[in-house]
Amino acid sequence: MSDTIGPEIQRLIELVGKLPGFGPRSARRAVLHMLKKREQLLGPLADALNEAGAKIVDCPVCGNYDTVSPCSVCRQPGRKDALICVVEDVSDLWAMERAKAFDGRYHVLGGVLSAIDGIGPDELNIAALISRVEAGGIEEVVLALDATTDGQTTAAYIADRLPPSAVNVTRLAHGVPVGGDIDHLDDGTLATALRLRRGMG
Amino acid sequence: MSDTIGPEIQRLIELVGKLPGFGPRSARRAVLHMLKKREQLLGPLADALNEAGAKIVDCPVCGNYDTVSPCSVCRQPGRKDALICVVEDVSDLWAMERAKAFDGRYHVLGGVLSAIDGIGPDELNIAALISRVEAGGIEEVVLALDATTDGQTTAAYIADRLPPSAVNVTRLAHGVPVGGDIDHLDDGTLATALRLRRGMG
């Protein structure tokens, strides 16, 4: 193998294998596909990566990725400046934007607290969030973190550190997912949805 | 979505989504991962793609991908020049090399005949194979093509077109895969393995 596949291809397979969802086998397959379509795929992908690498920066305000700084979400007029949605990652920010259900600003933590992975408050973008709130003008902080132990630990940690009376700290509602089957739902969600049941009116 | 994700990132997601095994969702995840690890992953990957795009060429003899032309397999001393293994794709050449069971030269077709996909003999690297054999010095051509209808149709087509008496045309053996469970095997393979059973001696 090593003497019949050149080092340039080996290196490419190794790097593609670091992407989420890839193993050595699927990385080989993806690299072969790119090598087969050098004009249509490999070249444009190299250009797009170069451009992204050169232009994209972390937004200094919210932590989003964009080519402008502050990012286009932070700049967008018509959003409520007094409302901040705290998310774990940029992927969650994108998911919120796809849902078109939020018209405030964001704050990306860059992860959640995790004893197992050794991620403490200093590894996350928490100090900047507290500064944003302390600077004033914020009425509500929505902690839109995963409903996992780490996500909820992080939410509790942040809620504790935000200046109390100054700001209303909320979290996403729990319940039956829209379009979800009752009989496929886990017991915890079902129990929560039942406890938090609402009038039909 | 479109107004909050910049065009550079959109383009990157679109291109990554064209890789085998990726959908829009996993492409987004891979791109976010790259954007998060710009120094360690996005930059090196862009460099590796640029280098591959600039250096790698199709071997004019066998169709393999390499930075040298003819490729390093075609150049490697000690291989039997009289023995050619015909494979569908470079991935099959790599698989044969990993198995370390073949010491001849290769010929990559770049696909198989397929009525559904509209791939005829002219789309494949078949004429070059016939020229190689007609040039003389070849004793055996092993058709290592998939045991699918298209693979076997292609094998039969090539066998018909090679100069008859001049060269011995063979194909890979069918049978129980090494390490394979009998009770998980499909009926066709099992029937073939039984029909082609061999003495224990």
C-alpha cells in the first residue's frame, strides 16, 4: 500500500479521515471520488477552502463564523438587542436560524462544561457572555443548550453567574417533539410533557 | 438561513455535500468542524487539495492516479510485465495492492458498462487495454471486475475483444469469502462455492 499510493494522496486521505463521520475506508472513497473529478470537485473544493480559511473569522461579539466582523447576525437590523440566545455551537445557531423562530441576538459558547472531556468554564466563551450582560441593555437570556447532563450543568452554571435581578434567564421548553410519535418517546420526555401539560384553549 | 450564513460557507457546504456518503446535514457538520479547526484541519486540507490538484495525473499506461507519469506501479521493478489485472476503478487497484497478492501490472477501466447509466465501451479505458495486449508480450489478462451483472457483462465484452489465442483471459474465483459465515451467505455464492468444491488434499 504505502509504496504504491503516493504521499500526497496518503496525506489527503489522512486529513479527510479527520472529518466527522469519516473512517479510513470512507476517507479513501471520498478522496478517490475527488481525484476522479479533479476539475469539477477537487479544484473548486480547494479554492473554497482557501477562501474560507482566508476570509472567515470568529465573530468577536457572539462567536459565530462569518467573513464580516462583527458577523452578519450581530449586524442585522430589526433583531431585538435585549434578547440573547446562548447556544453550544455555531451549528445550533444555524439550526435556530433555520427554524426562523428567534429574532434576538446570539452567544456561542463553543462547547459545554464536561468533566470527562476536561472542559471547564475557562475553555468556553462564558466570560464574554457575562460581560455582554453586565454592559447592560439585556432583558432576557435564553439558554438553548442540549437537554443532556452536560448541557443542563452548563445552563445551571451560567444562570448562577449572570447578575441576578438584572436579567430574566430562561431555557427551552421540554415536551413531545412536533411530529413525534408518543410510543417512540423516551420515558423522561413523556413524563415531562405530561407534567407540563397545557389547556387546549 | 441564506441571509445568516455567508456565501463562502454555503459554497463549502455545497461542495462537501457532493462527496460520497455526505448529505446536506453531514456536510454542514463537516464544514462546521473544519471552521472550528481552521489551523489544524481547514488550512492543511486546502493545501493538500491544492497540491493533489496540481501534481496528480492519470497514468497514461494503466489509468492509476499518481504524481509521476507513468505511475509508480507501472515503474516498479520486479513486477511481471506479462500479467495484467483489469480493474474497474483505482479503489480496486488499491484493494489488490493492500491484499499483496498480485505482482503483475494493472489496467484501470474507469467504470463498467452500464445500460442504465448510459456507459458504453467508448466511455471506458478499453481501447487502450486492447492496444496494450496487441503490442505483445502479455501472457495473461485477469479480469478482476465486480461479481455484478454490469461487472460480468464488461468482463465478457473485454474477453470477446482481446486477440483470442494470443492471451490467456482469466477472472477471479467465486466462493465463500475467507472468514465468511455460511449461514449469512447469499444463495448464488453458496451454490457456486458448492459446485466448484475442491479436494481437501
